[in-house]
Amino acid sequence: MPIYEYAPCSGDCRVCKGSFTLNRPLSAPPLEKCPLCRKPVQKLLSSFSTPNLLKPLSVSKAKNAGFSVFHKVGKGEYERQ
């Protein structure tokens, strides 16, 4: 279920602290009012998580994972390592 971020359309609110996040199914209708203070809200653009690879996969780890590793020997020619 995606997490959506919302903020009030005008000013801050003491009840909802200015912005909030909700877990909502994709099939849910768009949220127009804050569930706590009932003021109009707008959906914020959020960042998303992507896996970060800190270093490239080594040849031995790639082979252990079942991948074929090739080495370039000439123009358009490769041989299996």
C-alpha cells in the first residue's frame, strides 16, 4: 500500500502539525480534507526509495550468483571468463 504525504492548502494547523502521511490503497478516492481538522489539503510530491549499490558486483560473486561473465578480447569479440 503506498504512503501519501499531504499538507494543508493554507497555513498550518495545530491539530495535524502542518503535514501528515497516510497509507491509502490505490483504489481509494483522492483525499480532499484533513481527517483531523477537516481543512482542505493537497497531496505532496514524494521521493521514492531505490536500492543503492555501493560497489560493482565482483566477477566471483556474479559467477556464484549464476551469471555468465565475459571479457572483451577484440573489436566485437568476447570470451567467457
